Amino acid sequence: MMTNSIIDYFLADFEKISNKNKNIIVDGRYFEEDFIPYEIKFRDKEKEIILSNINLFLNRNTGSNLFLYGTTGTGKTLIARYLNKGISFYSAKNKLKVKVAYINCKQILSDDVDYYIFKRIYEELANLNIKSGFRKNDIYENIYKFIINNDYKLIIILDEVDTIFRRSENTEILYLLLRNYDINFLNRIRLILISNSPSFISQLDQRVKSSFSSIIQVKFSPYNYYELREILKDRAIKALKPGSISEEDINYISARVSKEFSGDARIAINVLRLSATIAYNKNKEKIDREDIDEAFSSVDLNILESIVSTLNKTQKLILLALIKEQIKSEDFVTFNNLYEEYVNLSNNFGISILDKTVVYKNLKKIESIFGELIESKIISNGKRGVNKVLKIISDVDNLKKIYEKIKKDI
């Protein structure tokens, strides 16, 4: 009886909320990160290069490996998902023996990166789930035999590939895939590597790098204000009730993302989604500037949390020192002051202290991961030489939240 009463109360409350709230959001699926629009706007040149090479591989037994690079939110992952679905459909329609293995390397949590990737590739090839107990070399041998014996071609898409080689210096998987001496096997495999860093290839082990001498590099430039505006208009039409956001406010989001977030389309779409959610929760019929500014504030924190989650323990400790000094000085932090605070924090946490050279190298990695969210410059001190100063581009409230989060992680 009591259970029925709870259900009745829930249904009454839920119906009341449903009737009360304004229906700003019509279909939230168009805001999801894995949504693939029918038309990928402003990437025609990049698509043509990529599809031309894939066509050569599928239909002419030639074509090159591809390296897609560009900052976050430039459409690389969108293109990767587009290729994954499109190639699979094309192959089935034309009865081609082609498999696509799409792997987002950022989601690999295992320390044995090679094993995980080989496992995923073989699962895609053979349409099965591999249980634990298989050795890496056995899985690789099964991939080789499947492709040769069944006359298959394989396209491997490694998205955010720089993340796994930042966590592990082991590039054995690329070496095995690219340097197999069976030409028949090599001609049946193509790699599409996707990275935020244009220097990813040049930083690889020399024996692997030589295999990429003929790789075709495709740059994805940041979206400009006009392009962001058109992308947001398209998403708003599909996801929101007509008239729930003005063209002026779409322009406002586009301008801020273009200026503050280097044209990151994912951030622009996320701000639009959050703005709509905030307006809905306030029972508004239309999104206004206050909702949008609140959404931008939330996005800043989400981005920082997402980046911090990719750092190792040493890098988190260095970042903790930077944040603490930045909050204290309310300005740029010198490397010397950062290092002093790093030593203090290491002692507090009972962690071995690394020398300045190692800390500086890790700081450079942190800068590359944060991108334009960290501003750094070199200041001349006259005869005393030069000093590096830097700061995180975020407000104090968000820095304090990140500081507390890192402390718990360490």
C-alpha cells in the first residue's frame, strides 16, 4: 500500500513538472557528442583528401596512411565517426571485404595499451568478444591470419592517439602494424591517426617514424565566427523549439567561443545545450543572455576537470603548485616560485621530490595538454637572465574547485 502511495505521489509530481516546464528542448539527441549530422559543414576540402585516399585503398589497392591533426573541437572525431559508419555501410552495400576498427585512445585505461588495441581490432574483425587469457602475440597472429586467409582489408582509426603515447612510451603496436615483412599483409591495412598535436609523428620512435614517411597529413583548422554561427543555427533548428533562442544570442555564443576557446565547436554546442537546460530549469520560454553566461561558467570548469583527469600524479602535483601560487599572487607565476611550492607540497604529501629539470619537462607537457588554457611567456631580468612565467586562464572560483579536486586525487 505504501509502495503504491509513493508511486502515486511520484506520478503526480512528475506530471505537475511536465505541465509546468516550457518545452524549449525538442530533441536533445542533436546536442550529443556522438551525433553525426547528415552534412558536415565547412570540412569539404578535408573530406575530399580523406575519401580520395580511402577510395584508392578500397578499390585500387593503393592509397596512403592518414594523419589528421588540429586543436580540439575542429571536427576530427566527427569525421572519424562519419568514416567508421560510412565505410562500413559502403563495404556492405558493395560486398567488399573491409572492416573498420575505430578506437578512441583517450578511453583506454589499461596499462597494456598494445594488448587493448589488438584485442579491439580482432573483435571488430571476427565479430566476437575476447575473454581474458589470450596473449598479445597470439591476438596479433590471429589478426594476421584472419586478414590473409579471409582476403580482408582493414582500416584502423586511432582517435586521440597522442594520449596513449603520452601515458606510455611504448610504440610497439605501430611498429608491428607497419613493419610486418609480409607485403600482402601490409597492403591490406591502412591507419588513420588523429591527434591534437601536429608534431605527434615527429616525436615518435625513429623506427616507427620512418614508416610514416609517405603518410598524408590533413590539417583541421579552428572554426571561425561565421562557421560556428552556422553550425549552432543548424543544431538549434533541430534540437530547440522555434524562437527559443534569438539570432543575436547565437551570434554571442559564436563570438565568445571563437575568441575565448579558439573556435572549438564542441564547446559552442555544449554552451547552447547548457543554456537551453538552464532556461528550461528556470521555466523560461526563451534562452536569454544570463542563461548563456551561466552556461559558459559551467563549461570552463568542465573543461578543466576533463583535462586534469588525463594527468599523471607528478603532473597533478605540479599543477597543484601552479594553482596555489596563482591564487595567492592573482597574477602570473614564476617557475622558481612554482618549484618552491612543488617542493612544499611534495613534503606535505610524502612524495619524493624531483629536480628542477624533470619538473620543467613535466610542466612543458602540462602546457601542451592545456593548450591555450595556459598562458606563458619569458620575461627578461637583465643581467640575471630570463624567467618563465605562466598562469591558467580561468576564474578564481574554478581554480579553487580544481585545487580541491586534485588534492583529493593525490
